[in-house]
Amino acid sequence: MFDWLNPYTQLVAAGILVNALLVLSLFVVFQCGVLSLATIGFMADGAYTSSLLATKQHWPTVPAIAAGAVVAAVLAYIFGRLVLHLRGIYLALGTFALGQVFVLGIANFTWTGGPGGIVGIPVDITLAELVFVVLAVGVVFQLVHLSFVGRALRAIRLDERVAAGAGINVARYRTLAFTASGFLAGLAGGFEAFQTGVISPDQYSFVLLVQILALAMIAGSYLWAGSVLTAIAIGVAQQYIGTTDALAEGLLYGGLLVVVMILVPNGITDPRLLRRLTFRRLRPHRGPSSPPTSEASPSGASPLVIK
Amino acid sequence: MTGASTVASPEGLADVPAVAIENLGKRFGGVVAVSDVTFALSDETITGLIGPNGAGKTTLLNLITGYLKPTSGSIAIKGKTVTGWLPHAVAGMGVARTYQNILLLDSETVATNILIGCHGALQRRRLVTRAKEWRSRPGRDVVERLLTVLNLREVAKDEVAQLPYGMRRRVEIARALAASPSLLILDEPTAGMTRDESDEIGRLVQQVRDAGTTVLLVEHNVRLVRAICDEVLVLQWGNIIARDSAERVWDDPVVRTAYLGDMEGQESETGPAKQEGGTTNAGA
Amino acid sequence: MLQQTVNGIALGATYSLLGLGVTLIWGVLRVLNFAYSQFIVWGAFGTLIAIENHVPTVFAVLIGMAVAGVVAVFVDMTVMQFMRRRGTSEFALVVATIGVYYILSSVAQDRSKSQIETFPIGGFPHGSVDIGSTSLPSLQLLSLVISVAVMIVLGYWLNRTRLGRATRTVAYSAPTAELLGVNSRAIFALAVFVSGCLAALAGIFNAADSSTLSYSDGDQLLVVAFAVIVLGGMGSVKGAVIGGLALGLVQVYTTLYVSGVFSNAITYLLIVGVLIVRPNGLFGVREEARV
């Protein structure tokens, strides 16, 4: 299907789509207000499960990748139930440590290949298969977005108290999102392993997390398509700029992350931002008194204002 | 008419009160917010909960709706003990509420905010029903009706953050009603509203009661309380100091000293309300 | 066994320094700062460059601390200050510090050509001091003495001095502090500067201990710092010191009784475990959500 692309371009495109899956895995938790930094850990779980099944048990590729994603999802479910009652900073810290426990665990056991990793994973995933998976995931995201489940997830992000008061089981939805996040990260890990044929623990690094995080934060947590398009756009742009050395990459991703957080902390798909950009209508005064605070304080703004 | 006696007969469904609270207490560290409250709400009535600022009214609502865990005592809704339940579970029992300091999803539209209120109803439906309703957008009928009832139609697609205060209150009430609750809890629904607006809310609450919902209303607007409440509970320092009909409760000397005495010290917002209460006596 | 305990305490002393730095910015600014990892690295690099330019070691250490302090203040004055003024969420602040981390880290990586550099330890105390049947390396003894001193000074500063009370007022509520005539910006800057200095000090001790320095040294130490404040409770000075010492002991015992490779994994496990059991740390106070 994509034979007209040269092998190098296919490889790059596959890498970008794997990134898109990872960004979606962050999107799904960000959507309900959970700042999870565990994604890279689940990616490693998925990659190692599928690679070990393929190399040691000789499983065919597709079941192996699926099993990897399921194992990552199960781990996410089990540990998600434990850490998801944490709030704010503590949650970020808890998920960060959780992700690292998986990566360090993998690096320190012998049956996982230790720090050396696994070689000889069959390289038989085509770009077409990856495109199909990303599209299928997209369809599921779109259905969820339109359903009351998607609405509940967004409500939890915007105000947990309101969500709970409306009968939304906050803990259950957050666990659901965290499990889905684990599944997607595991899927991405599996695809990546069967793309490159070699994996080692040190590729699931903090730097990779930062890059994915940058993409996810730029995209924002409102539209899943925004996540995919951002991953593709920045991946393609990076190819054209030709940033391969660490300094340029660091400045690009780090700088983007800082600038986006300052200018559009809710990402570029923030509905408010889009509304403001698309129709900038001047609204007449409605009702007796427009509250003076409506312009000055956006939602979720902390009252901390330093003059 | 005390709560304790009504809870004792759970088999007769008609006797089960919408809410029955027994010896409920809540302490924050050394501060006693609610000390030992016992009452039951009769079905399909409007009960006013009044009391000076800091009497523990909002704390009591937060205890009933699961936002706070009581230090002692028990809460039963429709005969089922819900003490210590989380807010979503209490909401699942048919309880919907509004909040003193208006909680809305600020960046969402009015319609979406109301739709959130339907969540419980949508969630309880079977998957097949949900699939069938896919194209008809479940919940839309409810939202349409509430937009009309609360006069929010023209702002349906607007972001709630940009609406004036009174309208935001109405969106909150609409969201609570979207759940078609059997117990509706309103925390100062008319605060910051003009007199006409609050009269309108009063009529709406009466309609809601007539349709079969029990209402618990925390309100500073004495005129409104007199006009619509079937019964009034007076809370002071975490205790219920009086319980009577809306007309007679004011004659209680305890209430006069505790509540009305305190009101003179309050800001202008409630001051006129008290005077209005006197002048519109006949109307009530 | 006794020797291992002494080693654990010595290791824990450096960890306490790290924890003190993070707990100070957390307590005052309410920010979980991932860029802290790079304050550690930049401080150590500052010292390294100074030593390479034949600055006496003591001054080189001070230069390193100043470098980290200035970088920390610069980051705070620009990115953080700007975001606070716009009332950005906690979520966005954490992510922005991760961005800053990445920028600083890639600059440090570029400087050292992705290699591990040798850290000259000629000017640092060497040899060891015998205490009873145990011996303690002089360097670690020094770091222990310094951490205890820093803890005492910090405790005195926050609790007994006028400036310290001002700092705690700012930590409680910056607008209130402003109303009381406290310059909250200056307090923020001071807290950030001190925390940067502490980061540098920990980084320098760590580098002198292993006599090597890598641009990625900070990552592991950052996790250690997080573990320390999770153990001790965020924002608690006493907790940071106790947490640091406890973590040092746990790591040493793990290496001794289980395996050396797991001493890192155990740090992460501790973070997760303590967060699950006591979300506000062993010394923290539980807060109740209110509507």
C-alpha cells in the first residue's frame, strides 16, 4: 500500500505513528485531568511482553503485540487503582515513579535480557498495518468523544466536584482512562519493537517521555485528532529541519514545551482558544450585570496573583 | 414528627422519608461544625434550612451529598443508609444539588453543562438502548425542556463563564433538574438575583415539588422562604434549634434572638430581604 | 553492620541536602521542579570549570553554588514568574519545568560531548576518619556536617528570624504577604537561590565522591530528591533531613542484603509505596477536600 515510499521514509513515518499512539496514550489520561508520567513504563511493558513472546515462545507478530498491549493495560489497571487516588503533584510524582519502576525492573532482571535488551525481534510490521491501527484507535476515540463517557471524562478534568455531584464515578472513569493509556502505550511499544527489531531498557528514557509530553501538551486535551496531527506535524517538521543532534532536539522540544505552557497552557485545541480564533464576535451586554471577573480569570486559574 | 420515629419503619415504602438524618455530627479538628442533628424530610415538600452565617448549613448539605464524611451519626436516603458514601453514589440515589459558590464547567457551553446533569440517567440505560439512541442524541430532550423552563434558550451555545451571575445560577439549577432527582438540594439558589428572578425561581421550585420531588432549600432570602417552604428548619451553631411551618417559625423566641438578631449585622444583600419579608406577609 | 549504618548515614547526608533544596521551593513556591535536576548538574559543572581554571577548590565550590543559584533564579524570574502571574494551573507549571529541564540538560550534554568527565578531587578532603570500630571517609563526614549545619541554619532562618517569618507568610499566601508589606518577589528569589545553592552542593559532593561528572547525574539525584520529600512530607525541613537519612540507610541495606542493582529501583518503589500508604508523607498533615 505504501510501496511507493522509499524504505527510509516508511521507517520515519512508522516512527511518527508510534509517537502518535504514545501521544494518544497521554491524551486519554489528560482528558480527565490526570497528569500521568507513567506512559514510558507501560510502553516498555508492552514492548518487552510482545518481544519475549515472539523471540522465546515464537508467537506470531499480531497476537504478540496484542498480548503486550493487554499486559500493559492490566498492569495499568492494577497500579492505577493504587495511585489514582492521589492529587495534583503527588499524582504526577506517583505515576512518574511507577513508570520508572517498570523500566528499572526490566533493566535489572536477567530473563528480560537485562541492560543489553532483546535482539532478533522479527521486523514484519508494515506501514499500512500501523496506519490501520492508528485509524482504528481514532475511530474509537471519536465514538468515546461523542458519547456520555467522553463528556464525563471532560467533566472530571474541568471540575471533579461537579462531575461527582452529577453521579459520575470519578475513580472508575480515571481508572478506565489510565487502563486505556496503558493499553495504547503497550501497543506503541510493541509496534516500535517489531519495527526496529531491537529493544533495550535505556531507550525508554526520561528524554522520550519529555518529547511525548511536549507533543501532548501542545495538542492539548480536548480533541484526539489534535494529538495525532501534532505528532505528525512536528515529526515531519523535524525531518525537514534535520535536527538529529541532542542540543537542537533539546532546544526544540524543551523550548516548545515552555513556550506552549506560557502562551496556551491548555494546548492548541483548547475550545476557548478555537472559539476566540474562529469567531471573534463582540458580544453585547446581556442581563443586568456582567460579572467583572469573567474576563480576568480563566477557568482553573489559581487565585495566586503576584503584583 | 421527629426523624427518629420515621426511620424505624423501613418496610412500609410510603413511610420512608426522602432523607432521614440521625445524630449527625461533623468536626474539623477541634471545631464542631455540625454537632448532633436529627431530622427527616417528608416526601414532596419544600423544607427551608435557615440560620446565621457559619451555622453549619453548607456543611450539613455537604454531609448529606457525600462531599464530607460525618464524624458521627447516620444518613439514610429513601430508607437506605448512605453514611460515608461518595458523592457520585449519593447522586445515584436520586439526589441532585447546587452549590453555594456556583460550580460550573466554565469553559463549556450552557447546553453541555446541563447535559452533564443527565449523566446518571444515561449511564443506567442498557447498552442496546444506548446504541439505539445513538443518532437521537440521548439527553437532548431533557436539555431542550430545561432550556425553555429556565429561560436559557438564547444562551444555550454560550460559554457559561461569560454569563451574568443570575444566569449562572439558573444553569446550575437546570443541571440539577436534568438528573430528574427525587431529592433536590439547593444552596442559596437566589443569591445575587433580582427580586423578579428569585420569584421566578420560587415558582419553579414549587412546580418541581408538585411534580413529586422533595426539596431542601438553604436560603437567606426570608421572603422567599416564607413564600414557598412547607416547613423550616433553623440551624444555629451546628444544632437544629427550631422546626416549624414557614409562618410560625418566626414567632419562636429562640429563632428571633438567634437568627433575626444576627441578621441586622449582615450586609445589605439580606437586609432588604428581611424588610420585604415583613411587607409581603399577606402574600405568603 | 555498624559500618554499613555509618555509610548509609553519610550517603543520606547528601540526600538530605537535596531534599532540603526541593522542600524549600515546594514549601514557598508550591512547584514541583524537574529543572532542579539541572541545577544540580550546572552547579557541579560550574565547580568543575572553575577548578579547571585553577581556582582554589573552596572558591570553586562557591562559584558552582552561585552558578546554580543564578540559573535557578533566572528560570524562576522568567518562566515561573510569568506563569504565576497568569494564574496557570499546577499541571502546566510542572510541565514547563520539564521543558526547562530538557533545555538545560541538552546544553550540558552538548558542553560535555555526551561523555562522562573526570571531576578533579585533589582539593577535596580525602582519607578517612576512624570513629571507634568504624571508619568514615572525610568527604562524607564533611557532607554530613554541612547538611546538619544547613538544616540548623534553615530551621533557625524560617522559625526565628524576621526574614524567615516573612518567607513563611509568602508560602502561606503571597497576596496576604504583599498586603503586610512583604516583598514576595524578593522572597521567592531568595528561596529559589538558596535551593539552587543546595542543589549545587549536593551535586558537587556527588561528583567528588565518584570523581566523575556526567550531564545526566542530575536525573538520578532528582529522583532521590523526590523520594526524600515524599518520605519526609513536602515542605517539611525536619522531614527532608530525616527522609534523606532514611533513604540513605535503605539504599545501603538494599545493596548489602539484596543486590546493588536494585538500590535505584528501591528508590522508586519507596516513592510509590509511601504515596499509596501516606500520600502526604510520613510527617505531612492530611487535608480534607472542601466544596
